Amino acid sequence: MTTATSTLPLRDRILAETVKILGTEGPAALTVRRVAALSGCSTIGVYTHFGSKSALVDAAIMEAFAGLDQALAPIDELHGVDRLLRGAHAYRDWALAHPLEYTVMFAPSITANDASDASAERGGLSLVDHVARTQDAVDRGELTGDTETIARSIWSQVHGWVMTEILQADPGRVAPTSAARAEFDAGVRAVLAGFGATTSVDRAPMVDAPRRAAVAPASPYVDLDRDAWTRLSASTPLPLTDADVERLAGLGDPIDLAEVDAIYRPISRLLDLHIEATRGLHAASSTFLREDVGGTPFVIGVAGSVAVGKSTTARLLRELLARWPATPRVQLITTDGFLYPNAELERRGLMERKGFPESYDRRALLRFVSKVKAGRPEVRVPVYDHLTYDILPGREIVVNRPDVLIVEGLNVLQPARPTAEGTSNLAVSDFFDFSIYVDARTSDVRRWYVDRFLALRKTAFARPESYFHRYAALTDDEAVERAERIWDSINQPNLVQNILPTRSRATLVLTKDSDHAVERVRLRKL
Ligand SMILES: Nc1ncnc2c1ncn2[C@@H]1O[C@H](COP(=O)(O)OP(=O)(O)O)[C@@H](O)[C@H]1O
Ligand SMILES: CC(C)(COP(=O)(O)O)[C@@H](O)C(=O)NCCC(=O)O
């Protein structure tokens, strides 16, 4: 941090001095007394703002990551390899301008000993968005290989390079030269080329970048910005009203009729076309086989992170599809009904892994969809209750040969697990006729999760039977801390390890901006 700290508010002054000490002398030199003296306050002042020395270290790490995230935000206007290259430069530019913060974020002597698990792991989690950006380049056919390997190779190149530049300079003072920038650029391009990048990456300044790429030549997807998507179904009527939309919107998911009109009306039209075509295919098969192969429900999977707004998407689709004359009977189920009950999760040591693939009775879920698809009547689904955080004993939803079944859940796009013999099982998604992945930046979803947790304190948590009732009385700060802990320890690792990697399997990907509005739609065309 190069700015003079004396004019900053006390909290920022304390953090700045902490970063200086940690970044130049290491954690052994950090004492609350010293930070207080340098910040011009008493030790009580430090404790009042941060509570403890380790909380101070945590705050220094977390704030530094927030700064880096902010510096990287503009590249999310871009796509593919272009975004990865520009991201690498934005990352290096920030790190070299904040060498002490960068040291605090990544020096193992600090993160391994003096930070809490959450902030020590924050470095790993910062890879999440990078992995998602890499996945985008792979999905577009601009890079070839395993996404995780490519993402790690790019990051190792960038991080290793930046750390060397910082260590070679005087503490806190890096003077980047254009020669160093050119060398760095060549190094990152070499890594990208090693994974098959052929796209010529232009050097125009970031602000001039096109908002959206049209279609990558080898990509199996068509990628449309919001306006282009909306124009696709100009003549389809919108059968919902403001009141319908208000009724269907999930907590913290600010959707309105304009958004439904712009985004969901075209989806509903596209689905109607798919349903019609699928029925035509069945009729053709019947003619060929000279027997009636029978109708079967059209099954749609809706996947995405916890708190991304899958439920709102699924409910809107149910409502819109039911208004098409060919599909009046639309049912919606969520996969949480197939979570093992808490007692079973406890027995398996999985209470902290609710939502991970292994926390579900996957065989029961597979049996369920295959029965539905086979046209069986009265197929039953257990019911999960968010309030008690458990399966409701004896309660069931009956799925009775609907025209359309929507299956919503975190893991619905998981590929099949290999059997012990090395052959492949079927996966739930093998029974889908269409699938939708609701996507957003991980940092935005984290914020939505925390905001929803805060809002739930006054509603669901306030009820004595709520599993989270003990959180109803928390102060704002305590509730934020609690929600972030659940997010960082359960939901984000699940997103990164299990959910995000399934995104490219979806027929349609809806990418939301930080205000929940869908900014981009990607449709599989091949
Ligand atoms: N602890 C909770 N108490 C009550 N309702 C909850 C709780 N957590 C989530 N919900 C509700 O459950 C639904 C599903 O949430 P989630 O699985 O996070 O999916 P999404 O937000 O993507 O729809 C949402 O309507 C949400 O408001
Ligand atoms: C119930 C869920 C696993 C979602 O299940 P889904 O319907 O997506 O299969 C999730 O909302 C959840 O409660 N996760 C556990 C961690 C948490 O309390 O946020």
C-alpha cells in the first residue's frame, strides 16, 4: 500500500499498517501494540474494530482479495481466450501496484499459521472465477484440454511470474517496465498456445472491447447478448401479468415482467418448438415400428448454484409452458427431496456436505426419472423442507404423467458415475430432453446467498421450528459472518468442484449480471 495512511479512517489505517508489517517483516513482527502505535490509536481501538489479532490478519487478507476481485471485474465484459489474456494483465497490474497486499494474500508463512481456515482458503477460492473463465474458453472451442489443468497452468504462470517480480524488487516498491510487460505477455501467450489457442488476441484497451462476442468459429454454442436473444421471439405473446411474476419470484431474486418478457418469453417459445419436434419424432418412430411408441413427458433439467435463482427460473417456466395449448400439464420437482434425511447424513458424516452429490440418494433419483420417462403413472418423490432442514417423513409429491416435468437441482447435470467394472451407468441427465444452467459470477452468488440469509432472519428463521432459528437473533455482522462461513465451507466448494464443471453439458446457459438480470444467453446448437 503506497498511500500515506494518516488521513484514512481508523479501520483502514489499522489494516494498512497491518499489511505493511506483514508484507515487509512477516507475521512474527505483528503485534496489536505495534499496529495500534503506528495507526495512532490504543490497543483497545484495534480490538474494537477487529476483535483479535487473527481476525485482523483475516481482514487484511479478505480486503486484499476484494481489491483484486474489483480490479478483475471489468474483464467479465469479455470472453474466451481474450478474457484470459487480459485477465492475466489485469491481475499482474493490480499485484504490482499492491505488492504488500499480494504478499499477505499468498505468503504461506501468513496464510498457513496466522489466518483462519476461511481466509487461508480464500486463495484457492479465488481460482473459482478463473476456472469458470477458462471453462468458457474451452466451451467456445478456443482452448483444448482439461479445464482444471489449463486453469492451473495459466495461474501458475501468472502467479509465479508476479511473485518473482515482487520478490526481486524492494519491499513494497515494484517499478514495472514495458520490457517486463512484454516478456510476461509472451509467457502467458505461450501457455495459452500450448493448450491450442489460435485466436489472435488483440491488444485494444479493455474499455473498447465488444460487449459480446458473436459466435466462436469452432464452438458448438451460439452466444447471444440480451437484446439479440429477445429479438428472436418478437411475435410470441407473453401470457403473464405483474402479479403472476411477483407470486413466482424467489426471495432476493428481483425479477419483473420486463425481464420475463425479454428472457423467458423466448425460452418458452424455444421449448415449445422442442416439445413439438420431439413429439414429431415419436410419431415418426411409431410409424416406422408400426406400433404406438406412446407419448412420454418432456423432461427439462434446471441446474446451477445454491442461491443463483434456479427456483424462480423453474417456476416461471412451469407457468409459461402450461399456457401453451400443447402442454397444459406441467409439473416441477426439486432434487432436494432425494437428499438423505439428516439422520442418515449424520451417520455417513455428510452433514457438512449437504448439496454435494454424495448427500443424495442418487439411485432413487435415477429410478424416479427413468420411471417418469417410461410413462409410468403416479411416480412418487419425497419432500424436503428448508425450514426444518430435513426430509419431511411421510410426505410425497406424486408425478402423474405430466406433459412436461421440470427437475430442478444443484446436481442434475452430473455425468454418470463409472461402475466398479469401469462401465458407465446412466445419469439423470440422460433422461432430459432439454437442460438449463443458471449462471452468475461466484462473487455475486456469494453476496446473494448472504443477503438472502439476512432476509430469512426476519421470516423463516424467526419461526421456532426453523433449523436456523438460533440465527434469528444474530446481529447483522454476526449473521454475515455465519452466512459467509456456510457459503465458503459448503456451497462454494460444491459449486466449484461439482456444479460449475457441468455447465457445458446444458442445452441453454443463462448468465446473470450482478443485479440478477440475464445479460447473456448461450444455446447449444450442435
Ligand atoms: N434456510 C432456508 N430457510 C427457508 N427457505 C430457504 C432456506 N434456504 C433456501 N431457501 C429457499 O429455498 C429455495 C431454493 O433455494 P436454493 O436451493 O438456494 O436455490 P435457488 O436460490 O437457486 O433457487 C429458494 O426459494 C430459497 O428462498
Ligand atoms: C437443499 C439444498 C442442498 C439444495 O438442494 P437441491 O434442490 O438443489 O437439490 C441447499 O439449498 C442447501 O440447503 N444447502 C446446504 C447448505 C446451506 O444451508 O446453504
